[in-house]
Amino acid sequence: MAKTQLGARVDEDVAELAKKRAADLGLSVGDYLARLVQDDASGLRARAVEAAARFLAEHQTVFDEAEQAQRAPRETRAA
């Protein structure tokens, strides 16, 4: 497949994040950006976000209970 070079200006922090994330995935920045665009265009990203939202909604009480347990003062017992 033929490749086309694109030029884009982004904030330095965004550029650094893209470089680091691409490296984490073992990809070039160009391949990483291509993957992001393909995932977005195919609806994959939207479906993943929707699935995560459904999961959180279904299990919110579990997360709330765990958070409350962490905040509750620990009982100390004398030996």
C-alpha cells in the first residue's frame, strides 16, 4: 500500500505522549497514529468506551462498597 506523509502541529506534551505510547506498543509514531485513526473510523474505540461505561454502570455498587471500606476507620483491637 502506498504511503502518504502528513504534517500536523500538536502541543509538545501531546507529541511526547504519542512517542511514548507508540514506543510502549512497539510501533512507529506513524503506525500508532494510523491505528488510532482506523480504530476511530471503524467505531472500535466508541464500542470499547460504551462497553466500559456499561461495565461500570452494572458494577457501580461493588466499586462504591470497596471505596467505602477503604475510607472506613479501621477498628483497633487490644490484644
